[in-house]
Amino acid sequence: MDFLAASKLFDVRGLIVVVTGGGTGIGLMMTKAFALNEASKVFIVGRRKEKLEEAAKVSPHGNIIPIVGDVTSKESLIQVASQVKQEAGHVNFLCCNSGSMPQTIAKDPTQVSAAEFAKAALDQDMSNWNDTYASNVTGVAFTAFAFLELLDAGNRNRGPGGVQSSILVTSSVAAFLRGARANTPYTCSKTAVTMLVKHLADKFGQYDVRVNAIAPGLFPSDMSTGLVAAGGESKGDPTEEGAYPRSFIPAQRLGKTEDIAGTVLFLASAAGAYLNGCILLNDGGRLGLLPGTY
Ligand SMILES: NC(=O)c1ccc[n+]([C@@H]2O[C@H](COP(=O)([O-])OP(=O)(O)OC[C@H]3O[C@@H](n4cnc5c(N)ncnc54)[C@H](OP(=O)(O)O)[C@@H]3O)[C@@H](O)[C@H]2O)c1
């Protein structure tokens, strides 16, 4: 029964991991989980070199490796994958976590006329939508394509427990939101990427590469600052229970590093080895308060 000890079941030692957007926010929480639990190498990818270099300092094991790259550029992704191939030869776990959120159009349809809403909607540039899809959907697909051969190689270089290679995509609770005030380009991009995960799970399943998604609720990050502000002032540390009323988040707090760390350790280890095409909602119950489609 030794194999059921938590230290064995959730063991990620020796894995080669890539985390896009791994230098900040939720991606940094993922990076910490792997680096501090002795993954062999954790490659973190983003456009801002200084953020990546700062993040690399969090591990005492010297196993975080920054790579500057842009997930909206195929050339950049191919270059990043080629560097990882040179330095590690394979990948066991790929986190497609990079993403962006556009500004919402200024008008709230519950408050303005159709004419006012239409004007505000048409005043925005279409790039507001297209750029969001480029990073949140197309960028995820091409990150997965760029790393498929290395994940295939990961199946011949497995970590503890002989777990198959896999991909984790950061979707969002927003994937399931409807409601007049939702940030439509962002929610649609996250709905699309959730469907992409199911497609890739079937396609890549042919190569023994599994694909799953996490759909986080509110976690502290640069991106979520405006959304969190809607909950009003927190009572003390926003990630401690009691910081917010149940009417904002049933868990009464924002998500924290442990909530992401536990999820990624589960999905990357023998504990989660049977999951494929799974969308794991990790939101402290917030979706239950909003008009949704889950
Ligand atoms: N925080 C939340 O409450 C929440 C909830 C649900 C889902 N999410 C999702 O979680 C993921 C991480 O977001 P976050 O909240 O942690 O915010 P964040 O700290 O702003 O992280 C976004 C990360 O994505 C990277 N990125 C953005 N565009 C990129 C590009 N073109 N190429 C490479 N990297 C790029 C950024 O790095 P550079 O700018 O340096 O490139 C940054 O590290 C996103 O997919 C987001 O949609 C967040």
C-alpha cells in the first residue's frame, strides 16, 4: 500500500515542465508548485524578461528557467520549443496558461438604450476581440502544437509512477458565464478554449498525450484586479476565509497559491493520471452566484 502515500501519489520530482505566463499570477503559483516539489526543470515563458527573471529566484533548487516568448507568434513558439528541446530533450507537463483580458465596452446594457449600447460597442476596435482570441485560443492551440513532439518524447522519459505526458490549459470560470454584464470577448475566448481542450484531448489522445483544463474563479493577479474590486474592500488578507461575504464568493476569500498548487500537482502526478478532457472548476463556489451554463 506504499504507493498510496501522498508523497508517492502526488510526486512530480524529475518532471520537465513548461508554464506559459509562468512568471506572474496563477502561472507563478504553478511554477512554484513544480519548482519547490523538485521538478527537474520548469521553463517559464512570457514576453517580459524581468518578470521571468524575478520569478526564477523563488526556487532554492535553481530549476526555473526563463524563456522570453510570445504565444501569439508561431515563430516565437517554435523557437521556445526548440530551446526546451536543446536543454531538456522532452516535456512531461505543459501548462498553457498565458492569457489576456480586454477592456469591456463602457456601457452596461441594463442601464442604457440600444442606441447608446450600439455606439459604445461599435466605437471599440475589433482588435479588442481579435487580440484576446489570439492569446487565449489560437495561442493555446499553437503552444500545444509546438510542444506535441516533445510531449511525445516525454512518454518515453516518464516521471514518477510512469504517468503519460499531459497538457493543462488555464480556462476560467468565465467560460460558463452568461448575463448582461459579462466581458463578452473574454468569456467567449474562454468558452472556446474549453472546447479546444476537449478537441485536443481526443486528437492528442492518439499519441498518449492527455489534455485537461482548470477553470479558476478569482485569484489575485494583475489581470483580476478590476474584477476583485467589484467585491469591495476585503477584510484583511483577501485570500483568508472571511475576507469577503458569501454573497461575493461562497468560500469567502480569493483563491490562493495552495489552491492552484494542489490542482497542478494532482493533474501532473499519478493521482490525476486517469483524467483526460476534464474541466476542473476551482472557484470557491462563485459560479453558483452568477447566471451560468456549467
Ligand atoms: N486571476 C484570475 O482571477 C483568473 C481567473 C480565471 C482565469 N484566469 C486565467 O489565468 C491565466 C493567468 O492570468 P493571471 O490572472 O495570472 O494574470 P497575469 O498575472 O496578468 O498573467 C498573465 C500571464 O500571461 C502572460 N502572457 C500574456 N500574453 C502573452 C503572450 N502573448 N505571450 C506570452 N505570454 C503572455 C503574461 O506575461 P507577459 O505579459 O510578460 O507576456 C502573464 O505572465 C490567464 O489565462 C487568465 O485568463 C485568471
